[in-house]
Amino acid sequence: MRWGTTVSRCWVWEHWHVYCPGCGGTRALMAPAQGRVGAALWYHTPVVITLALAAIYLFSNRVAAAGKAGLGPAL
């Protein structure tokens, strides 16, 4: 596995050679940024689902706020 400059090595992996949930979560967040959505789902599915739901929630709130301010279509 290649480690980027922004991701540090995991203590659990270094000592026991077992991936911890934090490792999977970090890899699941980094993979979509690299265009690897399938890999992200494989690494840690709940993190990817939570990320998608958060993005939908934030987008819908932004559209609703724009509609109330008269900046876009009202929902």
C-alpha cells in the first residue's frame, strides 16, 4: 500500500499487522478523492454512506436557503 504525505502510518498496523476501523475509515475517505468509489465502499462502507448522506443533506439545505433568499428555485 502506498502512503501519501497526508496520511500517517497506523500504530495498530505497524505493531500487529491488522487494519483497525480507523485505517479503513481513512482509506474510505481518501479513495473517492482519487476516483475510486468501489474501493471506498470495500474499505469501510458505513463511512461512504455517511459521507453521501451528509453531502445530500448539505446540498438540500443550501438549495432551500437559496430559494428563501430569492436566489434560486423554491422547493
